[in-house]
Amino acid sequence: MLLAQRDYKRMLAYPSMEHMSLIALATAIGSPLALSAALLHIAGHGLAKSVAFCASGRILQITGTTRIGRVRGLIAQAPPLGGAFGLAMVALLAFPPFSLFASELGIARAGFAAGTGLAWVTATALLLVLVAFAALAARTARMLLGPATPSAESPAGIWPLALGLAACAALGVATGPLTDLLHAAAQAIGG
């Protein structure tokens, strides 16, 4: 269904379904590692999705459409906005250094460590994540790449998006200050 989606704002709903499923899997695993990873996943998803939706609202203002097929060359047309939207999608696709990479890795490690039954479920979930990854990457690439007429996009509106992406990346590479908080929260919810 993701490949058939023609509206980029609706396209952003699919990573939410994927990430909520991973959070549910981590909760089902129930180990301290899985619950800590689930909490990190919730924080990272919230940051990345906020940036993606704010950027998509600005894309709508610039292009006048939410149709994926009508948005081309966004990086050439509005480089700061195209870059922010592209990086938000990279974060949602769980590339390093973003926190979704670290949390998905933690969920996978916990799932495979939990035993044979959950290892198969984890492997199936990772396969489905790979399918969603390919579809979302293909749809986003069509929007970002290609020729376009440059517009006078103000970089001032990009700072909140850049800060959100920086926070998401910081959570991915340095959870140090949050490690104790994540472990305490995991213990509180039963891990």
C-alpha cells in the first residue's frame, strides 16, 4: 500500500505503523533491554516524525500540492527544506546516527536473545521493516531528486527542523545522560 500512496502527508503514516509495531514487539519481549529500546524508539520517532510533518507542511506551502508525483527536485528547489525533509526520512528509515537505529538494534538484540519463539517473530518483523524501508525510500527519492526551478526559500524556518534532527541524532549516539532514566522507566513498566 505504501507504493500505491500518492499523498506524501499520508505516506508519513506508514512509518508510524511500522514503528508502533516495533514498540509493541519490544513490549512483548519485555526484557529490560527491549523496554529501554522501546522507550528510546518512542522518543526518536516523536522527534523524527515531528520534523517530517513540519517539513511536509512547508513543502505544501511551496509547491501547493501534497501529491508525490507533482513534487520533484525538492533539493534543487529549496535545498534547506529538501535537506531537512530528506534527513527526517533518513531518521525514520532508522539510519545511523539517528536514535531509531539504536533502538531498532536494541529491539532486535533483545528479540534474538529472548529465545527461538521470539527470534522468529523478530526476524519476520525485520523482514517487514526492510520492505517498508525500500518502499519509503523509493517514494522519498522521487520527491527529493531531479531538476527543479530554485525558489527563494528562507533558511530561517529550517532551524527548528535542524534542532529536532540534531536531538534525534544525539539520542542515537549518546544516550549516556538518558541511560539511567531509560533503565528506571523500563523497571517501572515491568522490565
